[in-house]
Amino acid sequence: MERCPECAKETLEAEVVALKDLIEVARAVVSTLDLDTVLQAILSSAMRFAGTPAGSIALYDNLRNELTLHAHEGLTAEFVKNERWEVKPAGLNEHAITGGEILFIDDTAKTGFFRNPIALAEGIRSLICIPLKIQQRTVGILYLDDFVPRHFDPNKLKLLSVLASFAAMAIDNAQLHMKTQIMAITDALTGLYNHRYFQQAFNRELNRAKRYGKLLSLIMLDVDDFKKFNDTYGHPNGDRVLAAMGDFLGEALRGADLAFRYGGEEFIVLLPETDFAMALQVAERLRRLVEERSGSVLDNVATHGVTVSVGVATYPRDGETRGDLLKQVDDLLYRAKEFGKNRIYYREEPA
């Protein structure tokens, strides 16, 4: 039986259109190194290409065996509030990750291994699950969802596998770029931001405080007698102290606060939209944490832990310029050392 020439022409035209769409998708996903922008470009392009009203992308952590939601479209707030989930045995996600092939479900109500109650409550009736792999490593999963049962075009599914390859490379490049950026602004020993990034962040936060009439507090702290500790117990154990300081700062601060290794054994904290009284409370929490917990960090090394001296200043209470605030908090830190160490020093306001 001869093939209809018109049918062959229509099929060829459809394939040309699909390939053009795929080229546009590829161009979109490799046009930036910003991870969030890459993920949104992948999702929007894939949804348009497959003709689905909803979708999402989750990145995969193979060490924790869990997926974290990073981009979504067309889904309810109730659905996306669950941002992290474990890859469960025999489930859809494990099928996608271990098999490495595109999975599609024409009707979730008739699929035995699809038992996700949240997705069923959302009304998802059909979906495409696309593993995003680079070499043999899964970096994430792309989900394309519909709210009615449907049969997905097999030719488009083939082209979606090509899209998945572009997407996985783009995600891998964006993640590498992000890691490189983080390394450039992070102190390797403590895990805190470095001095160079402090200069940028301080300017940004101070300008923001001035523009919107907000407060900004600074805490500067220094490990007491650190040179003596190094001379007595050795530099490797001194490094243990500094690394522990990074942990203490991370534990004591809120998510909006920014902590930096300012230099040597000196650290500085920016507390946006924080008044002087609250900054004092944070400083005392830090001072006490170091005093009480550093001994356990140095167990079998030293006969005692370490302490810190602390200075606290707040914009505009203690200065209105970058230079004035830094000088003020630095002077207060060294007053704390001068008056006995292991204490907090601040400027008393006139009664």
C-alpha cells in the first residue's frame, strides 16, 4: 500500500516545526548560567513544546536520595509547599532515576505504581516524567503534567529526550558556575563569607538601610589570646578553633543575618533591620555559645576552651557612614579586650 503523498508532506512539515521548536528550547536553556533562570527556561520551553498546562523541575541529591523542587508552573500553592521529598522504592521517581528513560502516564487513575496522594489530590491525570542525566549521573527530573487523561505524541517524546540532554548540560553548567561563585566569596576554613564579599554586602545593606529608613546592626568579634593558643597548641588546633567559630556563628544567627571571616581570628556579622537591643542579644548569645561549647570542640587538645571579645554598633545610632560604623565597632571590640576580654562592649547613649 502506497503512502499518501499529502500525509507524508504533513508529517515532514510537522517534524520540521518540532525541530525548530527544539532548537528554540536548546537556545533558551544554554543562554544563561544563572541556575534559577536556566530551570525556568527549561520548564517553560518544555511545557510549550509538549502542550501541557503545568509542570515542575526537581533537582536530585544522590547522597540524600531526595528531590528538591526548584521550578514550577500551573500548580497550586498547596501542591508546591512540599519542596523536598525522598525517592521511595518502586515509585515513579525511582523508576525514572534508575531506568534513565522518559516515563509517561496516560491516566494516573489506571496506573498501579503511581500512588502519590498529593499529585492525585492536585488532579493530575496524565504526565511525562523526564530524567535529566549527564553521562550516568541524574541531576534532576522534569515533570510535565495535565489534568485530563491523554496520549502523548511518541515523536514528541523522542524529541523531549534530546531536550533533556540539553537541559541536563545546562543545569550542570549552571550548578558549576554557582559553586565557583560561592567559592570566590567564601572562606574555605570557616565556611563563612570572606572579607572581599563583606565589602560588597556592607555597602549594599547600608545603602538599603538609608534608602528605606531601616536599621542595620554590626557585631565584630575576635578570639581572645589566639596567638598564644596557636603557640601553645599548634596551628592545626588553631584552625579547629576558627572552623568551630564558623559553626557557632551559623548556629546563633538568623537566616537573614550575614556572617564573615573579617581576617585572621576576627569575624563580623551584619544584621539587617535589627535594632541595637536585639543586636546585643545576638552578641551575648554568640559570646556565651563560644564560652560554653568551645571546650568540647577542643577536647583532648587544650585544658580549656576559648572566649571572644565583642563590639556592637547600629546604624544610625553609632554612625551614618560606612567608615564611621566600621571604626566605631572596631574601637568597641578593642575596648572589650582592654577591659578584660570575654565581654561585649558598646557605646552608652547619653541619658
